[in-house]
Amino acid sequence: MQLIALPGIPRVAPGADLVGLVLDGLVRADTALQTGDIVVLAQKIVSKAENRYVELAGVTPSARALEIAAVAEKDPRIIEVILGESRAVLRQVPGVVIVEHRLGFVMANAGVDASNIEHAGERVERVLLLPCDPDGTAAALATALRERTGAAVGVVINDSVGRAWRNGTMGIALGSAGFPALYDRRGERDLFGRVLQVTEVALADQIAAAASLVQGEADEGRPVVLVRGLSWPREVPHSNAGALLRPRERDLFR
């Protein structure tokens, strides 16, 4: 398997043609899309293209935002934006608020972030939200790439998140299309002939994590990665990243 960071991806502005950016990056990388390839795009460039900015000057904190901000030691305006993106607040400690995002993710600060976005000065003046519909955007990008190249490819929109009981962040798939995001291997046999009972592979998350190694986490500026050479049985049905969300009734951890 190859992981190829597409070079020369420019800073993304609202309304940017992400498909065009990918195709231009492929030219600079001296390659072209092939059926079976997967294109991984960092959440930040997707959110920027969708103009998911919120200007903090226009945010008025509610009483609840002020209360949570006092515990979390964060700007109450940012807390208000977090609340607007959340179904429920699960935990709050200095520096972080753990929420159930409106899209179903359990994550820190609802993905609301001020890093790697443009500000007029040192002060945080605006924040960036997650894409409106990551699975829908991934599907639209996969369709557009196939129409413009003839190659049937997969798309992943990835982001870095923390995990329960583990230090550090890693990449996960917020959205995906064009391949089985959740690869169900139950019913297959292991090396000793025992039938697998619970094995479901989070293929989209594995791809997202691998791509994040190439993308970097700071100022690397490599937001698009081409994944080539990954294979899975073609009879396995496709699913999107929404399939990776554990239903609340089966969630034993909250």
C-alpha cells in the first residue's frame, strides 16, 4: 500500500473547488487516479470550502455557556458555539468539554477549533466547525472524481481526535464513501478454524489514521493523501462512516 501526500495544495477559501484541488495535486505528483484508490482529505479544508467559520464577535454566551466556561476555563463564546453543535454535554474539565456532537460523534469541544485557520492577529477571532454532512460531502466528491477521471475511487474526510483511556490523538473518518467503512468479518474463520463472532473492522478509521501520519498535525501543509494498493473483497457491501457510530443502546462507556 502507498500513501502519497499530494504536493502544492494551496490554502483553501470558502467555495473552493476541492475536486479541482485534488486533480491539480495529482498532476504535481505525476500520477492519476486509478479505480480502487482512496483520496483522504483533512477535515479542515472541507470545512473551509464549506465556509463553516463562526465569527466570535457575533456570539453572545448563554447562562449555560458561562457556567460551563467557568469550569472548562475557556472563552464563553467558544462554549456557546460548542453547545450549538452538540446534542449533549457529557463531561467538562479545565481545557476540554466532552460532548455528543449533533452528527453523533463523542468528542472534545464538538470539533470546534481555532488552529490552522487564518486570524488577523494573535487573538482568536473566529473558529471553524466540522462539515455539515461529512458522509454526504464524501459521496459527492467520489461521484465528481469518477465523472472527471473515469476512476471509481473512495473518499475519506478525516480528523484527529482523542480517545477514551488513551493519551494522544489519532485520525478517524468523519465521512467516507466508495468502500466498506465498516468491514464485517463475523462468520469468517481464524487461523485455527474458530468462527469469528465479533470482528468488525473499522476500515475507514484505519485509512484515516494511516493518512494522518502523512498529513501531519501542525504546519506540514499536506491535507490531501492518495491511498493506493489497499484491497478488500469486492463482494463486501459499501458503507459510509456513519456505520462506525455505536448506537447509544449498545454504548457501554457512557
